[in-house]
Amino acid sequence: MKIGKVLKTLAIILSICIVVGIGLAVKFIGNRDLLDTTWTFNKAIIITGAKAETVEIKQWKDYKTEHQRQITTKDGKVYLGDTATIILLNDK
């Protein structure tokens, strides 16, 4: 009876670890593909006033609580703006 309880407890702990691991992987995946969904972007259009600039992306991040997006370009520049003015593209 004790071995059954131990195995059940281990199964619950393992399940929790798997769920937490998947959650962390999704949160920190960044600029990569996950489960055949397109999360990889290699370019962005950044709109400032009447000017639109296309840049190559090194890394990007969406802020879930706000409508903001941060782009780090391959030349090291960092842009923070509204999701309506920073458009992510994948032209590969």
C-alpha cells in the first residue's frame, strides 16, 4: 500500500514538473519555432510618424500586459514601441 502511494506522489510531482517545464519553454522561447507554429521573425517594419524602416531582427519580445513590443536588431539597436507600429515579418 505504501509503495502505491509513493508511486502516485511521484507521478503527480513528475506531471507538475512537465507542465512547469513546458510553460517556461514557451515563455523563454523568443525567436524560435515551437510545435510547428510560426514564432520566428527575421525582419520588422518600424513605423515612426510618416517614416517606415525595415530592420533585421536578432531578438524580439512582446509584453503581454501592455501593447508593446521590443526589437533588438542585428546591429544592436533596441526599439520599444506599440504593437501597431512594430510589425514582425518572416520572409524566409
